[in-house]
Amino acid sequence: MRSPGRRIEDELAAFLGREQVLPGTAAEFLHDATEERGVSGWADAVVLPRSADEAAAALAWCYERDVPLVPRGGGTGLSGGAVPQGGVVLSTDRLQAVRSFVPELWRIEVEAGVRTADLRRRVRENGLLFPPDPGAAEQSHVGGNVATNAGGPHAFKYGTTGAWVTGLEAVVPPGDVVRVGGTLRKDVAGFDLKRLLIGSEGTLALVTAAWLRLVPAPESVLPVVAFFPHLESGCEAVGDVVGSGVVPAALDYLDEGALRLAGPSFPGRVPEGAAFAVLAEADGSEAEAASVLDDLVRVFEGSALAVETGFDRGALWRWRDGVSLAVATASGGKVSEDLEVPVERLVDAVRGTVEIGLRHGLTGVSWGHAGDGNLHATFLVARGDPSGQEAARRACGELFDLTRALGGSVSGEHGLGLLKRDHARWSPRVAALQRQIKAAFDPKGLLNPGKKI
Amino acid sequence: MRSPGRRIEDELAAFLGREQVLPGTAAEFLHDATEERGVSGWADAVVLPRSADEAAAALAWCYERDVPLVPRGGGTGLSGGAVPQGGVVLSTDRLQAVRSFVPELWRIEVEAGVRTADLRRRVRENGLLFPPDPGAAEQSHVGGNVATNAGGPHAFKYGTTGAWVTGLEAVVPPGDVVRVGGTLRKDVAGFDLKRLLIGSEGTLALVTAAWLRLVPAPESVLPVVAFFPHLESGCEAVGDVVGSGVVPAALDYLDEGALRLAGPSFPGRVPEGAAFAVLAEADGSEAEAASVLDDLVRVFEGSALAVETGFDRGALWRWRDGVSLAVATASGGKVSEDLEVPVERLVDAVRGTVEIGLRHGLTGVSWGHAGDGNLHATFLVARGDPSGQEAARRACGELFDLTRALGGSVSGEHGLGLLKRDHARWSPRVAALQRQIKAAFDPKGLLNPGKKI
């Protein structure tokens, strides 16, 4: 007798065409970046549609048969949002077209499977900037960025992905292709369904394409890294930058532990005794960037051990993007959580991460987007260490309690996915509204079930 | 026998307190800026709550008795969104508190009844900018700006109201005070209910307070006005500015007719033969603003009759804000519609407004936010001229058809309100989603009934 999974795979292949369907055992579609903490799923089949209509056909097929469907982008998620628990994985790997690009009007329309870095390179070649720059941009897809409203270092000045989306094409149960918004820069006819889909983690609709707004790339971009002797003086400097009225393009940080682990590959000199690093960037015309850089250096020099400028930008950001990997490599794995707190409470959240780790026998470190109060709080745990993983699970629970006590959110930019869906807190009326919205889009609850809500 | 209206007024007064309730005949609560086209409503009572809890009590009272409730801000709406058709008007006039203001963290929390201009002045005194600057800012309320996702000239660079809202406090049927978002700059836990309320025109919830994000005010702001001999050369210059990669803070326009009517009060010289004016602004540090201004002047000089700089900014924007009134004054009234088209179709929409007017024996003029493709297309009609009003109604119908044919929206920033709710077009699935969302928030359909959807 064939397994149910094999039956689903065969029937889907007969319906959609064999070349669009892979077995549910195709390992690369069963996990995302949470694999480093041992999270993995299972599926009955994987479909790889080449168009929104094919994606709609796949969803309709699933919907008729009560089969769950899990949308999947580049698989770089950090909350398990794309990890299936049975059903069909729909990958946007083949939705790679740039449907239109009008550089002189700062507009592009891309399919969901276009990689973030490819999009950024393509528009940059035309003098334009697509500002969102989440980590793992070489792998992540635009559709995934929309699904989590992805941020990144430059969200401080430029906002998250949602700020740059003017329209979405999406497949909505039971299998309709809908378009919400388009190329228009403003539109207040109707409720803003586009903004409702942004950050909905594939639980309301499957995004197949996005109309994006762009902006002329700044003429000059000048990074600066400042090292501080204490967590407190570093966080104070972050506040001083904001309070001084200067607007950096990015305002990231690494705490002492993250600096210790990622410091060796830093493309510059980490001074003795550095316990906190701030990575900021000045951008604009040449004169503007130079003037903002001067302001940043002046603020940092008040309390820093060292202030470095003159970096190769590419090398610096490659290093920054590699912090996560450097930290994971140090002890064979990590459990990392994306937390958002009011910026003035960053110091408490960073300190709390270390202290909570200590109470559970774990090394806690953090880094992230200081200006947004967004920290990637991390416990070092080897992947194959079940008791360490269990300790990290308990430590994360305390971290979520601390975040809420600080007036924060359990996710700034990674989403709730599978791992944090039980950790957000809503008032009863807000919870009911969310359930009703979910039911309006997906009455059978088959779209990315068990995620987000 | 007392009228039902009188009974509602008396019962509400007994429940909420006499000082919070006015008769439904209080004329100033029965119309908005559409009064100039003869639109007015009627109500049973007006309530003026002093807190979110009092507003929730009023809504609960209405909800129990199946009485409609119409939220009202400053009454400057241009789509009849605040015009009641029976029921209770809830005015935010007394929700005027600034609940918190932390200038050094670029944050403010204000109640819905704070006037836009007061908010802008208050933050400006602390070196900060709240960028949205819709017309009638001295009268309009922050709550109303949120309800229509109001824009204004500087939305071109800075985005509309929604881009600056990090959280909302709102009253949701049957009478719950909810909070969605807060001071956090990023948050992807849960669906983005805040963004769903923004632009929902009081049909889903009554906004009672908003957490707003601010930004340091630019050091220097330099306006420039360029006059062109034809519509075509003017629109081309708008495209050239965008295509040149310069980012002005504002990029507004007046067509020939609007320029003729508003020109006499222009704080400068309007050259002979001017058929199109572009009003742009450069901002940033002193060096940056000067450099952007240079770029703008260079682009305009290619085809302009005259390019003027060195304006008194206050005088220039007071004049720009008065264009609507100057146009209305010219013939004792006007019928004005807020349309949004792709920016490259602005020329067609401006020309179409004139041509459609001619076909109906009306003078058609327009002005608006050129860089966003947002035009305020207007027919001159005396308020007391029923046949002119009827001609304008038919002309607007053609204008909406043209807008849709150009790939546009029937509202860029004013909302659908009472007057345009039948003119937006949705696919069946999108229409159904909107109805279901409305039903989730307002199952009895009592919140601003007959508006938007």
C-alpha cells in the first residue's frame, strides 16, 4: 500500500505536471534556519509552481482535499515559519521573474522568488536603492521578506520591507489570485489588505509577486564603528546619537559576548577591553554623508575606547552579516530570539540576556539593531545537546517575560512562526479579531497551519 | 411626543452626563468640507467624550440600542466621511491631551483630537518634524488624519500619516478599548491591525489616541517654484526631476486653470503665458538642501518660463494651502475629487479633467501632489446651482472611469467617505474579504454606516 504522502505526491503530479512536484522527503524543503536548534518538519509533497496561476491551482487542489499548504521562500527564517508539519510545501523557487522595472520612476515589480540580494544588485546597477537588507540576503526571497516584514540594519532610517511595498499579488484560499495595491504610491480606497498580508507569515495568503517602490541610491555611504568599555556607556552612546538629532542610516550593536566571538574576523582592530560595539553608517550626498559621519564620530568620542572609520563597506557588512554564523560556530549551535524593546530599555534587555543565560548555565550574547531596540538574543548551545536545548528553551521563556515586562514584543522582524506563536499576548478582543481575520482569508485553516496565531 | 432624536439625546445625557451631550441639531457637527457642494447630514445627538473610556461607553450604549455612531475629527474631510445620516456623532474635540512626549527618542503619544498644526508646532519647538502636512492642518485632527491616512505635499519624500504611526488606541464594537502597537518601532507579532485601522475612515474602530514616530527636523528647507508654458512640458519636468535621481521633499503642481484662479495671491511673480506650475522643496542639512535646490533648478531651467527661489516658506505654503479656497471662491463653489494615478499618467489625468469639464459645460481645473500622481480634480460650480451640481456629478463619474482606465485609484488621500463609496472597484474575493473584515470589527454595521464600503 502506498503511504498517504506518496498518494498526495502522485495525485498532485498528475494534476500539476510531474516536473512541478517533488517528493515530500526532499530534505532541503523541510527546515529553515532553525535547523541549528534541531527544528525540522515533514511533508507529503513539494510543489514548485512557475506562475501565480499554477500556485493558485496547487492551493485549490489542497483546499478541496483538506490538505495543509506551507508557503516557502528562501528557507532562511529564524522562527520555523516555513517548517512544514505535514501537507504540501509550496516553494517560490521558480517565481523568479522581474516583471517590470522602470528605473526613472523608481519602481519594480518582481515575483516572490527573486532573491533579496539579486533585487538589491539589479536596482543598484540603475542608481537606485531597495533599502531593506535583512541577513542572509543571498538566499532569502522577496516573498519571505514580505511575509515577515523583514528589516535589517538600514530599517533604522528607511523602515522595514512593508514601507517599500506598494502592491501585492497573492493567492488566497480557496484558490483565487488577487491583487491588492499596485504601482500607485498612495491609495486609500478600501481597507489596506496589502498591509495586512505584510508580516502575516503566509497564514493569510501566498504572496506571488510584489510591486516595490525604490529610491535613488545615496551618493556616499560612510560606516563608523565605535567600541565602548561597558554595556552601559555603549547604550548611552546609542541614545546620545538619537538625542543629538543626527539621523544615521544604520545603528547596530554587538554586546561583549558577541564581540568576543565575532571579533577575530572583524575587518579592523578591536581595542583591548571593548565590551560593546556600535556600528553606524552615514549616507547622503558626499557633503551630507561626511557631515553626518562627523556628527557620529563626535558623539562617540565622548565615551568610546576607539572610533574607527575608513572601512571597506563590503567587508564590514559581510562581517556583520556573518556574526550569527560566527556565534553559532563557537559552540556548535545557538538558540537565537528576535526581540524588540523600546530603545531606552535596550540596556536592560542586553543585560537580561546575559543574566538569564547564567541562571540556566548558558552563555547569553546579543547583537542587533540598536536604534530600533531590536536585539537578537542568543544562547550558545550545541545542536546535539538535548539538556542544553532544554535549558535554552526555559531561558527563552524568561527572556520573553522580560521583554513583555520592558514593554516590548517577542518579534521585531523574524515573525512568530512555529516557535513563538504561543508567546505573544493579546487582549481577548484583539485575539478574537485576529482569529476572525484568519478565518476570513482561510476558513479551513489550511494555510501554514500552526504558525503565527 | 418627543422625537426619537430627542429621546436618544436625553437618554445619552442621563447615561454619560449632560455636559458630554449636545442636541443632534448642533449644525457644526452635521457637515464637513463637502458642505461647499451641498452635502449635509442629520443626527440624533452629539457626544463629546473626554477619554477613551467615555468614548467606549458611548459606543457600547449605541451598540446595545442599534444606534449608528459616526466618528468625527476636525470636520475637514472632503468625501463626506464624517457626515452623519442619523444616529450619534462622536466628536474627538475633547480628546486633546499630549499623553507623553520624549523628544530625545523622537516619540510622542497624542489623543485623537489634537490638531495637526498644533502637533507639528509642538514637536518643531523641540527640533523635530512630524512630516504629514495635509491641508487644513489648523482644523484637522490627528485622529482624522489616521482615519484617511492623510498625505499632503511632503508625503512625496516622507510618506503618508501611516508611515509615522507606531501604535493606536481605539474603541472597537461592542465597546472595547484596544491597543494595537505602541512605542515600538518594529513589531511583527500578530497581524498588523494598526495598519488595517489606518485609512479605514472610522468604519472599523474609533481611534482615540496614536503613538507617533518623529524625525529630527531638517536644518534647511528651500522651496522653488517653476512655471511652464504647457501642461506637457510641466509634467515632463516632474518626470525629469524623478528621473534625475534627486529627491525633493515635495513635488506639487497647479494646472493652468488653478494657476489663473490662485495666481493673484501668489507671493511672487507669475510669468506671462504660464500654463503649469511646479512647487518643489529641497531639505536636509544646509549643504544638502542647497545642493538639492541646485539640482532642481537645473532640471527646471531646461524648459521653464521662469524658476523662482528665495521665498518666505510660510507665505508660500499658506498660499498653497489656500489654493482650494481661492478656486472655490472664484465661482462660489466647487466639486473636487481626490484621484491617484501612476505618475507618468498625470498629464492624461490633468488634461482629462479639463476635457471632461468642457463636455459638461464646466470649468475643470486641478492641482495636487505631482510626484505621487495625486490630483485634486475640480469642477467650478456655484453651491446654489442644482443643474451645475448635477453636471458635475456626471463629470465626476467620467473622471472616475478615466482614473480607472489610467490604472489609478479614486482616492489617494481623502478616502471614499459617503460620496465615493460606490466608485471603487474590487474583485469579488477582495470585496468579500473587506466585508468580512468589516463584520469582524463591527458585526452590527453601526460604525460610520454607509461610508467607505
